Amino acid sequence: MLVGLSGALETLCGQGFGAKEYHMLGIYLQASCIISLIFSIIVSIIWFYTEPILVLLHQSHDIARTAALYMRFFIPGLFAYSFLQNMLRFLQTQSVVMPLVLLSALPLLLHIGIAYALVQGSGLYFTGAPAAASISLWISMLLLALYVIYAKKFRQTWQGFSMDSFNYVLTNMKLALPSAAMVWYEPQNNPSLFCVSISVPTYYLLFM
């Protein structure tokens, strides 16, 4: 859903960049982040109450309790992920590629150490995995944010935080919601691949 919500930036930032209204890219980015923040709060509330929801759906109490604990540790990463998706769209519409690769490689390398430390070293075990993912997502998001703020190439497209962004929330929402719906309801064309994508992470989770 959060990936879909950020899809509005592909249209808005693309139009702004093509029309040479460079300052609007930063405005659209902030408006999209506001929308993502709202939906992240809604999703995080649902995740926080995963246990009673799963019990209501007739899952066993042990599974519901374990799943809820896992999801609660991943809630901080949800917000970082939502902001990260918006910044990726912001950069992609400006044809920024190599910096994305480099700034993605560093968090990936750090994630290996963080995950091992939290899963094996700290005694968190399976809850260390979502905690490590949350930390790594925040590192990745902050690195991209610092790059956008301080890189000279974004002086025209990022001019700091502006209250004008609130005026474009509805404009962004009109594109974000259909985009999110399209991603949400996208059919799985390969059922076998879909099943493997679920079973493999579950298999490894059992051995954490």
C-alpha cells in the first residue's frame, strides 16, 4: 500500500520536472510524506492490535501472540519505509540512479551486522529480525534525506520544508489512492512463485 501511495510522485514530480517547475518537486514530496504518515499511523494501530484481530479470525492464541510481537517490533520501520518510498520516487523522477545504488549498499551491509547482533547476540531472537529491519530502514531513509538536503544538485528541487505542501495533499491524494489500489489488487500471475515468496521467509524465520 505504501509503495502505491508514493506512486503519485511519479506523475506529479515527472510533470513538475518536465515543466521546469523544479521547486514543486519538493512540495509534492512533502505532501506525499504527509499522506504516507497518516496511513502509516493507521496501519501501525492495526499492527499493534494484531493479536486480538487474529484471535477474532480464529487463529490460535500462541500464533496470534507471536505474530503481534513480531509486528510491534516492525512498527518503527513502517514509518521509515513510507518516507523512503517517497524519496525514491523523488530521486527517480530526476534520473538519479548511482547514488541510490551506493546509498542502498551501505545499509544492506550494516543490516547484516545489525541483524546478527540483535537476533543472536542480544537474545531477542525472532523479534530481533523486525527490530534490525526497522533500524536498517531508518538508516537508509536518513542517508537519502541527508543526501537530498546537502547535495548541490537538489538546490532547485528541494528548498526546505514548506507549509505550502499541505495545500497539495488533496491533489496528491487523488492520484495516490488509485495508485495504492492498483498495487494492492494487483493479481499474482504466478501462484507458485507467490507461494514460494511466502514459504521461504517463513522457513528461515523458524531457524532464527
